[in-house]
Amino acid sequence: MFPSPQTLIVEKPSTLRDFIKGLGPEIWYAYDQRVIVVLVNGEGGWPSKPLKIGDRVALFPIVSGG
């Protein structure tokens, strides 16, 4: 399960963990299993990172090859 790349705008203050959980169980699972990269305003973020209104959260699937 790989969600498509997307950029979302935070509409209410929360933590990164709660924001991603609010996107649905599939995206939360992908985040928890580390198959997507999450950037907040162009920088990496930890799950407890506080988000404020207007922050940009970008989701990218990890691409690898063998």
C-alpha cells in the first residue's frame, strides 16, 4: 500500500502523529511501517512535532529498486 505523493495544509493545530492518523488507517499504516516519507514545511519531522495552521505536510512513497 503506497499512497500517492501529496501535499496537505494543516487546518487545525495538532501533532504530526495525530494529523497523519486523521488521514485514515492506510496512510497511518504506511507511516508506521516507514514506507512513506513525511516532510513538514520542507523538513523532516518527528511524530510529536507540533503542527500549526497553515503548515504544509508533504507525503512521498519511498521508491526503491533491486
